Amino acid sequence: MSRYLRPHTPGATIFFTVALAARGADLLVREIGQLREAVAAIRAERPFRIEAWVVMPDHLHCVWTLPEADRDFPTRWRLIKSRFSRGLPKGPLRPSHEARRERGIWQRRYWEHHIRDEEDYAAHVRYCHVNPVKHGFVERPEDWPYSSIHREIAFGRW
């Protein structure tokens, strides 16, 4: 089994990209309610602050800040992915999925980047907000319904 070295910084702010196994699918926006419920349930159990979030049809990007004494983002992602996947039809399964009792919906890994400073933070939050434009889904970031940009607009920060 591979062992990934991750920073163990309590209270870190981290950018994530998490993708479905089936790139090109639309499951995340089709089941947006289930995804929101999964995130809310895990945040209630294991709090974290959402700095930015955008849900695309087959992947998502987000920036989280963990509580001051907490560094356990892998468990949060495992629980979010698992909770979201329950009740959905299984994806194509390989023997390795069956051995790990996976449903074949998510890619196993995700991309994470620990935010270094304010400039890095601003760049990654902006990346979340402009991603729907980059992918050609909308012409303006505020036209994408599955984005935290609407919160930024409401608070006058965009």
C-alpha cells in the first residue's frame, strides 16, 4: 500500500480538488442536494470552515480552514465521499474496489495544496470562483449556481 506524506499542520488552510472516477459525468450537480447534505453532516461531526467551494459536474474545488488544533482532513474527505456515495448506484467496479468495499464513484486520491500566504489564498479562492468560466459552463463566475461566490457577493467581497 502506498504511503503519502502529507503536511501535518493543525489549523491549516488547504485547497482541494476532488474528482469523480467517471470524468465527464454530471453526478455532482445532478445530486447536489446529496452532496450538500454529506458535507453538512460531516461538518457537524468534524468542523471546518469553508473559505471557497465550487461544484462542477465531475469534480469540485474548495478551500478549507481546519480548527486550530486539528489536522485531520483525510478523515473528513473519506467520510464526505462515503456519505455522498451511499444510496447511489455503484460505478464500474474493479476487483480492487470490491476488496476495499468502494462503490467506484470517486477517484481514490485528491489533490491538496496547503496555502502559504495571503496571495496564495486569494489565488486559490479565485481559482474556485472562475473554474466554471474556465470550463465553458458560464460566461461569468456569478452565473454558476454551485459556487460559494454567491456568499462573497452577498457580503460585498466580490
